[in-house]
Amino acid sequence: MRSPVGSKNNVKIFVLYLMSNINYPLDFITLNDIVMQTDFVMYLDFAESFHEMLDDNLIAHVGENEEGDKIFAVTDRGTIVASELKSDILPSILDQSL
């Protein structure tokens, strides 16, 4: 089953868009919880896309939180990708997700 936002590339764009708008480093679990609340992305699509975004330098490990969990932030490259490609996702989905 596929995520409602569409292809895996759209999942990446969606997550980058959310992270760019949150503008605060988050650990994987918190980011997952935020993305899952939208009901637009399936967990497996998110988990797979998350690791690919790390490998592609769209997000980066930027430190650790108080509990010692790794925290991640969108990179400049990821911000550009989200900004340039967000039109691939329905504006109503993006608006509702925020």
C-alpha cells in the first residue's frame, strides 16, 4: 500500500517540507510521530525515506537531545528541495499538515 502523498519522492518532499517549517532539530521518534499524525504517510515509507534522505544529505544528524537520542535537521540542500518541489504535492495536503 502506498502513502496518500504518492511516490517515495513525494514522501521525502513532504517530510522535508514539514521539517523546514518546524525549523527545529528533532529525534527520529518525534519526527515519526508528527508525520504519522498527518495520516498522509505510511510508516514504512517514512522510515525508508528517512534513511535515504540522510544518505542524500537532505537531512543531517546535528547532535543529541537530553535523553541521548540523535536529533536531525533539514540541510540547506533539503530546504531547497522542499521549496522547489513542494508543488508536486497537493497544496491542501501541505496546508492541512502544518
